[in-house]
Amino acid sequence: MPSIKPSKLFIRSYQVGFGDCFLLTFRYPAAAGTFDDRHVLIDCGSTGMPKKVGARLPAVAKAIAQDCGNKLTAVIATHRHADHINGFATSASGKGPGDILRALKTELVLQPWTEDPKVAKDARSPALRAVGSSKAFGPAKFVAGLNGMHEFAALILQDVKRLGRALPARTAAQLNFLGEENLANLAAVKNLMTMGKKNEYLSYKNRTALARLLPGVKIRVLGPPTPRQYPEIEKQRSKDNAEFWHIMGAAASHLTSPGGIAPFAARFAETSRSAAVRWFIPRITAAHAEQRLELVRILDDAMNNTSLILLFQIGKMKFLFPGDAQIENWNYALKDAPDAAANRARLAKTDFYKVGHHGSLNATPKTLWNLFARKGPETKSDRLRTAVSTMAGKHGSSSRQTEVPRRPLVDELEKNSNFFTTQTLKKRQLSEQFEFDDF
């Protein structure tokens, strides 16, 4: 039997270019100097590898299998974006990365509540209604909106292919990237539903069976909230001087979509035509290429707000993995939840922070960054450690001050934390490992 808590934690970050893939190994002392290692994989996906890097997702999956001894305690898929889950996709040949990961005898698969097939089943109906009420509400309506976004992304990709060279090269490249990022990734989704012995679909403050599989490890689910917990999760904010790492151009505020998500500004709205017509056909057939790009950027942000936010604690040390969670998701945990003050107190003592959304402008709110008590100069003995999995030039643009990773944020991370980025990995280096044992 393992001791009451791990003696070491190893965090391994894999080279997946623009994507996330982290393996957490919790080491428990066992008999006669041996160890009982428990392995948790957090995401596996990519939407582009750096040039001259030989590793691809099957190679990464094989490395994960070797590093975990062909046994995963748990898989955590923080949200449905391709750069977080397409490494779980299987192939007809049986040699896809998802086939390799599926063979690792996973005990538990954790995903956000939006992936629960029971909710998705309800969401296929026009609306979920309370008994005796004609008003649509709740989770099914929200999930229906997310599914509509996938359909929109597919239409965007068709449009890019149809227009071909008529689009500016930069715009076409970003439309391709964001369109592929927001596709449903059905092979990966189906694999995640069945690859573990048990599945959990989590929202704010849920308890998880992962705590029983990792003795001595406290796990807090700080996001995402459901629309019932926090209606603001259905809206997207484009501008926040206090929280973002720059001031975005006015792109969006609030507009209700057919599925219940409200990411678009009022200038995109029409009332004279049906919802399907005014949301899809005019946008595909008539909108300028930059307008299409603006729309799909907003959809991308909406999906990020379904991301799991997990805080692991071993003894006095805390490890924060927020996926791609953005401002609305964070605002509930930090400001609007009934226990937000307790959350802030816990997060202040974070020892390791997996930088949100590959270092984007709005996934590390300044409220969160300012909380971190362990950030500071290199002389600080318990200095905050941060890690980002990213690739420059893939997402956003410097001219719009939306490049990922965002330079002002990276400057701050480099100045006030022990910062690691996968961009520093050497050619063909598959991963980097960090060790913690001062619990």
C-alpha cells in the first residue's frame, strides 16, 4: 500500500508544437526501496509542429506509453479543442496515437461537464424545458450552442477551400487553423468516452474519484461553471483593461446565438431572417474574409471557456492546470463564486502554473497573476515555476496584439518566475521533466 502522500511529483511536458500534453507522475514509496508510480495524462493534442521537429503525435503517444510503464491512472481532457484532444484520435489502421493511448489501461477519464453524453443527448432536442414552462434553459441549451459552433467551423473550412487563392495568405492560414481547431474531433471524442474504466464529467466544485486513486493528493475543480451556476459563462468579453495583457479591438460583447451561447457583438445580428440563415449563410457567402476570421476567433474563445481548471495539492505545494480557461471561466472562481475568497487564498500559494491557452492575452487574468505570492526575483527560494506548451506564429497576430504567446505576458513570466517553454526544446527532443519533492 502506498504511503499517505507521494514522495515526489514529476511533471513532463511533451513537444507537441501548438498544443498541450503533460504527464504527471505521482511517486509513492513501496516495499524494499521500490516505488508505486501513478500517472495522470493531461491533454494530448497538436495543431502544428515546429519545422525540423521529427516528433508527431504517434511518436509522442509511444513516448507517453514508455514513460508511464504502459499504465495510466487517469486521463484528463480539459476541453474539446483539437490541440488538446486530437492525440486521442484512433485510426482505421489501429496505429493512431489514440490507439496507442487506449492500450494504457486507464482507470478514469475526466472531462468538463459539456462532454457528458447525457447532456449532449438532451441538447439534440430544440430546447430543454422545465415542467410547465415554455422557456428553454440550462446545460442542454449551452451544449447545443457549442455543437453549432462545430458546424460553423466546418462551413468555414469549406469556404476557405472554395475561395482558395482569393483569400489573403495570412487570413486563409488562420481560418484553416481555427476551423480545424474547432471541429468536433469525433474519433478522439468517441475514444475518450470508452477508453477508461470510468468517466467523470466535471463542473465547478465537483468532487472527483481521482482523489481516491491518488492518496494524499487534494484535487479541487475550479472550473468550468455551468450556466446555472454562472450565466455569464454564455457571453464573451473582448476588452478588459484590468485583466487582459493588452486592449483588443472591439470584436464582440453580447449576442444570443441559436444554441444559447452569446459571444457576438450586436453589429452581427439580424432580425429579419431565421436564426440559421442569419448566422451561417450570410457569414459564409457574403462576409469579407477578415470578418469571417473575426467570427471564428470568437467561437474559439467560447470553446476555451468550457475548459477544466484543476488545482492539485500535495502537502503544502499546489499545482495549477487550467487548460485554456479564459476570463469568464476564471471570473467565477476568482470573483463571483460563493467561496471565491477561499479560492483566491489557495491560488495565492501556487507553486507550479501551467500557463493557460499557450500564453494568450486573456487566459492568465491579471487578478490571478497578481495573486501568486511566490512570483518574484531569481533570488526567491520558493520561486513560482511556470510552463507553457506553445509555438509562435500559429495563432493571432502581432499587428492585432493577439499573438500567441503574448509578448508582455512572456516578459512577465520570464522576469518573475522560473519559466519554461516548449519552444526551447532542442531538435527532436520529445519532452522536458520537472521534479518536486518538498511537500
